[in-house]
Amino acid sequence: MGGGGVYSYAAWTCLHLKKWVDENYRTRKEDGAIIGSSLGGLASFLIGLFYPNEFRCIGSLSPAYGAGIDNQKFYGSYEPDSRIKDSLLIEVTRNGLQKPFNERPKIWMSWGLRRNGGYHNEVLEDQCARRGREMAELLKDDFGFRQGQDLYIYEDAIGGHEEIAWAYHFRLFVEQFYRL
């Protein structure tokens, strides 16, 4: 978690980029969102929970929650004996996750179920789905998130680890949280 500069990136995103956007565009603080896919989905989860007062909702599309848990020597391998619950990811986001219901961001997670078409679907998206389901259960069981109230899960039967699927998931995210 620390080797990639995530703390600096989170601070820059909130204290500089988001601040600049809010100062130069007509935004409403209560409508702030952060969303990303794959490693960007992991980063959005982290940043949204590091700065829960800045974001109303977090979108994690095909989130790479297994980064730092699963064997990175063989990127994408799934380590079933390792658990997100015991990971640095939960340790560093615990403060944001433990906030009361009305003070923490709502979380959207989505992933595809298609497993053909190459390594990105056969291995990476499979890992994203496994770890995504594990994260969803952890958020509900240990942190009191409620599906359909502050936790939203979408499994895309035909989607994979690719931009076209993420574009569709992004549209669903916007429709869910902004009723557009």
C-alpha cells in the first residue's frame, strides 16, 4: 500500500485536484464522487475512505482488492488462504469504514463474469470478482454496510476486465447515485 505512493496520490487528489475543480466549476460538495477501474478501483476505494468527508460515494469497477494480498510475482494469482480482512487495505481504511452510516461514503462495486477472451478476463477479472465478493461480505459483516442502502454490488454477466464494460458500469453508477 505504501510503496506506490498512494498516500501522496490521495492527498494530491483531494487537497489539490478536487479543490481546484470545486473552485473552478459549479460543484456541490455533497455530490462528490470518486470512481476508478482495476487498480484505479482500488485507489478510489482508498482515497474515498482516507477522505470520507470529501466524497458522497465511491465507485470501484473491477477493483484490484487483491493487490498486496495475492502473489504479485505471478500477477493475478489468487491466494485463497489470504484474506482481505487481515490485509493492510483494511488496516489503512478502517477509520473511514467505521464512521457512522451518515458520515461515510456509499460504495459501489462491480465486476464482470465473462472468463474468455484472454488473460485479463480469465485471471484478472476472476480475481477481481472473488476479492470483490469477499470485500462485500466483509463490509456487511464487520462494518455494518447494507446492500441497497450504502453498498451496491453489480455483477455483469457479459462484462470483462475492459473499458467497454467499465463504461457501462460507470453509467449504472451515475444512474444509481445521481438519478440521471
